[in-house]
Amino acid sequence: MTTLAEARHRAAALDAIDPLRRHRERFTLPDGVAYFDGNSLGALTTAARAAVAEVVDGPWGTGLIRSWKEAGWMTLAQRTGDRIAPLVGAAPGTVVACDSTSVNVYKTLTAAVRLRPGRTRLLVDADDFPTDLYVARSVAEQHGLELVAAPAAELAGLLDERVAVLTATHVDYRSARVLPLDALTVRAHDVGALVVWDLAHTAGALPVDLAGAAVDFAIGCGYKYLNGGPGAPAFVYVAPSLVADAHQPLSGWFGHADPFAFSTGYAPAPGVERFLSGTTGVLGMTALHAALTAFEDTTMEVVRTKSTSLTSLFVELAIEVLVPRGYRLASPIDATERGSHVALGHADGEAVLAHLQAAGILADFRPPDLLRFGFAPLYNTHTEVVLLAEALATA
Ligand SMILES: *Cc1c(COP(=O)(O)O)cnc(C)c1O
């Protein structure tokens, strides 16, 4: 039986040998706050703070129009993509940062269904994040496809030669359940379908091998575990074998092979840059580009090990201390099936959240009754996990 006092000692010992303990110093965390919402809005890095201040006064304030070339703004979306690529198992030059996740869902789903003419179905995880479902419905309507929405466990069984594209989110935003990305991708390819994986709760939290798994398209979010800042650019990955034939619908000049030729005919860039549309938002992209340096000097395997250690300690305390007090564990017990957040059901979830906030503990709530706690491996500690469990026990 774990007691909170025993857990405090164990947490201190785990923090002392944590290979990422110095990475926390790369963040500017407010005093008196324990932050468990890095799955929704990642914390501020000192690098992003400095880079945004610098770009405002220097390249923008002084360099002005010259900075598109001299400060490298023209290639910032690609260079930011190249910093994301190793975090998701992608080769350099196969990821670009741009737009929002929602917009990138639209661009990749449309490109994917265009590659499978004659098929009649778009298959989606019925429990996917709502914006993914809304956009999938639009794409299905625009291409005369039947939208088939099914629970994650039924997706494999629904894959047949009618399906043009399967789309799902790798880590469920409510439960943190990890979907079998490799197996579903293989199964989709077996029937000739393409896959679009959403890595919103994966990138920066758990490793994924997009190239190794032969994933066709992936998108992800810049402001969660990548810490790019509120509304940060999202990203797009396209398999090198597909990109020359992949045509996204928002064919703007930043995706043109030669934007400054100002030609009236559209000719897409040869690589993944064709998934860019309009002008890069330089301030936001600068923040994301700099924030990604927080992932230097480690690997996603080390990040995953720390993530698992944090969530496993919390799950253990939840089962022993919190479930007897009216909480319900709503995430997988098996760490290999769990992403980097843990959800607890509670009949008075919103009141519990308010109690936590009053104690300087930030988390979030998703209807109907789910409290969500994100454990960001680069800055959360085991000691904070015990603090959280204590606050929940006394809520
Ligand atoms: C966070 C999240 C989004 C967010 O989309 P935006 O366009 O950035 O608002 C989309 N999909 C999933 C699965 C998410 O978790």
C-alpha cells in the first residue's frame, strides 16, 4: 500500500536521477504554480521568449523587408519542420510547420482522398477530437464520400477496398489511449487505403516512427508538447514516395515552386513545401522554432521513459488514494497503452478544478466529468505528481 509520505520520498529519489532534470531550466515557469496542462498549452521556454524579443527589435524593427532573405524568414517554415522531423521519426525535408492543425487536417485529408479516386468511404475514429471530425465531414461532402465514423477498436474491421482514407489521432485527447498506429497503417495499406495520422498529443511526448511505419500523411499541433505558444503553427508530414503526386487544396503562393516569379499559373514546389499556403506568420513561427531547442541533448526514448514514469506514479496514487475518494481512472492502467496525460472522472470535476487552481495547480476539464492532467516530460517532476495527488485527495 502506497502512502503519500512514502511516495514523496520515492519521487524525490526519482527526480534526483532524472536525466531531464536540467531541461526544466529551459522553461520560464511561474512561481507558486504546478503546471499540468502542457498537453493543452505547453509552457514558455526561455529560448522562445528571447527569440520573439529579438525578432521584434532586430529583423522586424530594423531589418524590415530585407529580413525575408537576410533573417531567413522565407525558409523558416521548412527549418522549423526540420526541427520537428526527428521528434516524429521523419527525415529532414519531409515536414513543414504552417497554419493550424484544423487547416492541416483539411489539406492532408483532401490530398489523400484525391489520391484514391473511385473509392467511396472516408473512415474516421468516432471519438476523435471534434475539429478533426468536423473537417473530415466537410472533405467527405466535397468529394462525395460516405463518412464512416466508428470507435477506435472497430476501425481495423472496417478497412476494406471501399475506404479511400483512414484518419485518427494517435493518442486520444480524453483518455490518452494510444491507438495501434503501426498495425492500422499496415491494415489500411493492405486494402489500398491511405492514412492521415493526427499527432497532436504525440509530438514531443512519445516517439513515433513515421518513416519506419510507412505513414502516408501526418499532422500535429505546435502549442501542446512542442511548447510553441498559444496558437502556434501546426505541422504537416508527407511520405517522400507520395509527395510528388499529393495535391493540397489551398494552393497558395508559399507552396509554389518559385513564389517570387509571380507567375499566374500554379506550379507546386517539389517537396512537402507544397503544403504551405500563404505567408509564414513570422512571430509565431519564431517562437515555435526557438521552443524546439528545448528538445536538444535528449532523445524521444528518454522523453517517453520520463513520461511513463510520471504518469505511472500518478496512476498508482490514483488507484490507491484517489479512487477510494470518489475519483474514477479514465486512462489505461498499462503504461504502454497510455500517452502523456491521465484523465480522472469525478462527479464534481469542475469544483475540484477550482479547488486545485486556488492551490496554484493548473489542469483542465473536459465534459462530461473528466479532469485531465498533462505530464510534460521536459519540465514536470515526480515531486509535483505527488503534490497533485495530495491536492486531489483533500479536494
Ligand atoms: C489540440 C488538437 C487540435 C487543435 O486544432 P487547432 O486547429 O489548433 O485548434 C486538433 N486535433 C486534435 C486531435 C487536437 O488534440
